[in-house]
Amino acid sequence: MTPITIPYQALRALWLLEQNNFPAYIVGGSLRDALLGIPPHDWDVTTPARPEQMMDIFTAAGYPTIPTGMAHGTVTVLIDHTPIECTTY
């Protein structure tokens, strides 16, 4: 299997969630594309954190958040202009 490179922006999102006691995982189309060798246009993360909690965590770290799909538990955080879509599982 070819190793994939996860950009630091996605790793930063994972780290921030983990530091706030929320496990977090790369999932979805971004992971699929990376495994296929196709550069993802954004990265998808899942966590048990609720959207409001995610927004608080990322805002406190200085990153803008977009309430992309609050009804579905999805928040987009922009880390150095890279969109990371975070969804509650």
C-alpha cells in the first residue's frame, strides 16, 4: 500500500480536538481520494464533539469556522486557508 500524506492543517484539527478530549479521525471522500492518489480538495474529520464545541475549540485557537451544516453536525474550520470539514459522529 502506498503511504498517504495528511497535511498539517488536518493534523492540527485532529490535535486540537484530541487536546480537548475529543477523539478525531480522518474519514470520507478525502481519505478515499488520498488512498487513490487523488489530491483531496478538503479534508473530512469525525469526532464526538458537538458543532458548538468544535466552533469553540477552533475559534479559541484562532481559526475561523463556518457553520456548514449544523443540522447534520458539520462545521468547516479554515486552517491556513485549508478547509477541514468536521462532523459529529
